Amino acid sequence: MKRAILGLGLIAMLGFVSCKEKATSKVKTDNVAVAAERDEAAKLVPVMEFEKVEHDFGTITQGTPQETVFKFTNTGNAPLVITKATSSCGCTVPNPPKEPIAPGAQGELKVKFNGSGRNQVTKTITVVANTVKGSEMLKIKAFVNPKDAAPLGPVK
């Protein structure tokens, strides 16, 4: 019984050794080269670096349109493509650049706010791009006074 088990074990070991030899001979150098190129291309990624990620309009009167620009630089090593820019509310409209931003180049994302709401208002803009993170978050805020409100400050 021991001899039978020992004999089967020896045959199994020889089978595994011969499989390894066959596997290495099946590797194609063309596939290795393609995989190396793919790995190098994966290292090329754009990086979106903003000058500011939040803008405060200060105190505004309700219904007064506002506009700001978020400037950014592609500090990565591949073209930056913005696929979508959305806001947390319909009162805020982001306008991203349509063309890819080359490595080292700058771009601008314009944001329009229609001045709606009351008191302290904060809106979020989500920018979806081909960066490692996949998206960036920007904020705008303002203190909105009603149109018919009396001016703030001491009364003389």
C-alpha cells in the first residue's frame, strides 16, 4: 500500500514538473511586449490642479446673477478630458472646456449662479474627468438678501 501511494506521488510530481516546462514555452514574446506597452500607457494620467476649489460671492441681492471662473492646470503627463460638469442645483450652471487640456496647459471652468435662495447658500459643482480620482468637487457660496429687505447695518 505504501509503495502504491509512493509510486502515485512520484508520477504526480513528474507530471507537475513537465507542465511547468510546457507553460514557459507557450509564452509569446509579442504578448509580453504588448503588456509592457499597456503598463506604460497606464502610468500616463492627467492631474487636475485648481487654483481654488471654493468661491464666495459675499453678500448679494436675491435674483442678481453672479459668475466666477475656476482656473486649473493639468499637472499630469496625459491630456485631460472633462466628460461632465454638474451642479447640486439648477440655479448653478457650470461650463467646462470642450477640448482636451494638454499636460502643463491651463483651462477654465466658468460657473454661473442666478442668485436664487435666501440667507447663506452653498452649491457644489462636480467635475468628472479622466483623472485617477475620477471627479473633483468645487463649491460656491453667497449670503443672499431678499430683494425687498432693508439694508443691513446701523440705522442713523
